[in-house]
Amino acid sequence: MKHFKRSKAIGFFDEDFRLEKLTKLGDPLDRLMRGIDFDIFRPLLLDKLEILPKGDGGRKPYDYVLMFKILILQRYYNLSDDQTEYQICDRLSFMRFLGLTIADDVPDSKTIWHFKEKLIDLDLIESLFDLFKRSLEELNLIVHEGKIIDASFVEVPKQRNSREENEQLKKGEMPDGWENNENKMEQKDTDAKWTKKNNVAYYGYKNHVKCDQKNKFITGYSVTDASVHDSQEITGLIKKEDENQSVYADSGYTGEKISAELEEKNVTPVICEKGYRNNPLTEQQKASNKEKSKVRVRVEHIFGFIENSMNGSTIKTIGIKRAKAMIGLMNLTYNLFRKVQITHPIG
């Protein structure tokens, strides 16, 4: 067997040279590190998470901003807790983004899980999302000159239930024998639902988003199970900040009731019209839809980025409370990278 010798000894600056090469190759985490001041999140994290020590004993907790950045990194690459720990230890780009060196202690998977659960218990993800949104408004990156609304499926691992159990779940009932079985309840998502779109079946939740028309930032969102129709969430997404703006949506949001509710909220509905079997769209309506779609289609950039750059809009949590938090984290992660795309373009 032929043995290969290392061509040269490891030098003092070799790690810097390798990181410099990663930067030249377009490391997205390096761009995020340079384009986002993560310290803006520190006061909120400290306010909600800081616990004053009762004595000198006990291990000092990891820096909260470090842990938050780990969650952003985890969501961007869509990694499990175990894989996140492994990849931080293994990859120089991950360590650089987190401000860690090879000599530093890396939070293990249980620590990552506990931190995430703490944010979920305190409903902190939405507050962190709102905090970053306000910073975008202060930079005039969110200008509130028009909104676009759409929804996308977020799938979860499929449940292996019997037909009878699925029927009971559809009715909102707890299947027989589940309630008193803690192990089973920990593994069963009774909030996620099945639905079909274009003859394709989906199981999980929906991410209903409202985005700023100009720069395509998500400015609001809501989370439901997958069976809830897109149109049911549109009026709830419209807030005071949206008044006197146009709201764009596809034909799934068509209806006199929706238009009337939007007008009551002082916004102008710009919704694509829908044709029916005995009442097809006129040429004028088709032309109007085409013009509306030129704006509405901008929301597809969001879902395309999540699917392609963020390794898919899937989550592996159980229950709608965790789903809301993880989908909120997904939306926040998108906004972070979108800010970098605008303020620190490649080239």
C-alpha cells in the first residue's frame, strides 16, 4: 500500500489563508457576518434570558448572541441539533461565523436544543423578528409602499397512524389510547394536517407571509395547519402600518368578502381574478391579471430562496407552538440574508 506524506508542516497562518480562500469562493456566512450586526439582538436576549447567579458555583452559560447565531446557522442549512454540533466542530466557515477558534468550547446538541426550547417557551422568536424588522425600517429598507401576500407549505415528518386514528384526528378528536400514553404523545403531531394542492398531498403547516413590495422583506407572517385555506389569513395579516397601500395577491384570495374586509382596513386590494368553467376570463381580465402578476410574483423570490438556498421549508418539530417558532425563525433568517443581498451585493 502506498502511503502519502503531508507536503508541508501546518503553518501559523494556514487557517487564515484557508478562510481567505473561502471568502473568495463566496462563503455566505462570511457575507452575513459582515452585513449584520448581531449585537442588536443582545439587549432583548439578555432582558428575557438573563438569570442572576445565586452564588459562585455553576458553569457560566454560553453567550446568548452566540447561541442565537447558531440557530440562524442551523436554520440556513436546515440541520438537526446533532448535525449542527458536528458541523461547527468540523467546518472553518461555521467557526468563523460564530467567532470561535479551534481551541474554543463548542455548545453540544443538548445545549442547542435547550436554548431553542427556551426561546419557544418565551415566544421570543416573534419578538426577535419584530426587532430586526424595526431595524430595517430605520434603514429605509422597508418602505411600506405596497404589500404582497402569499402562503407556502411547510412539511413535517409524516405520521404512521392507522386509518381510524387519522379519521379521529381530522375531526379534532384525540385517538383512543393516546392521551394516557406519554411516549406516544411526544412523537405524535396532532396539530399538523394533510391537504392537497394540484393533486399533490402535503402534511404539516402553512407559512402565510406578507412582504414589502419594493425590497421583498417579510414584514408579517402567521402559521396555520396545512388544511387552512390561504384566504382565511389575509385580513389578519393586514395591520395599521399597511393603511393606504395596495395589497397584491393571487386568485386564491378572490372574493367580495375578502375585498370588502381589506377595504375596511383602508388598503386597496389588487387581486388576480379567477375564471370559472361557464364564466372564463375575458381578454381584458387576462391582461389585468398579467399586470398585477408583475408585482405579485415578487413574493416567489422568498419561497424560492427558502427552498433552494435554505435547503427546503421543512421542520422536524412536533406541535403548532414549536412550528410557529421554527417558521418564524425561517422567516427571520430569510430577512437577514435578504438584507445582505441588498446592502452587500456580490461583485
